[in-house]
Amino acid sequence: MYITLSPIRMDTTLSLHRAGDVLTINGTDYDFTPLAEGAVLPRAAVACPWLASDVTREGGVIRLTLILPHGAEAGPARLHPAPLDLTGDGPVLLPADGPEETAQ
């Protein structure tokens, strides 16, 4: 799974967990298993306020963009996050929100 992050100033939190083609966002499961190779799932077809793009499967990899909330004192890692190339299952580590915070 390949996730691009789009930072937006919001006073809220984001938690992610991956299990195969299922991405859990703040406790809600989004199962992308039925998405065929080369297919595009339009953003409007997914009832997810965190989704900022269509969802595709290219080369067997699910690709999408998620909104990444950040606080007023966000550091460079949160404001300019690197894409997440997830190869394993489990909690997804997000960039730290504050200049002195550890990653969530």
C-alpha cells in the first residue's frame, strides 16, 4: 500500500492500521480487496472524510492520498511528509505533529 499524505491544519487526530488491503482509519475499516489491477475507485465512491484522492491498484499496490491533520506548531516532518510505502501489516507510523513530539 502506498499512501501520499496531504497536510492540512486541523485540530484533530489521525490513526491508521493496515491489514493486507484493509486500511483502518480512526477505527473505520476500508476494504480495498475487490479493487482489480488497473482499476480506479473514485474518491466520491468511498465515504471517507480523510480520503483526498481516487484509489487505484497499480502493480498490485493500492495507492491513495489521505489528509494529514497538523497542529499550529507542526514541524517539517508533518508539513512536508514523505509518502508511506507500507509493506507490512500493523499500526502505521505517522510523522510527528510538533517540533519536539515523537511520532504517533
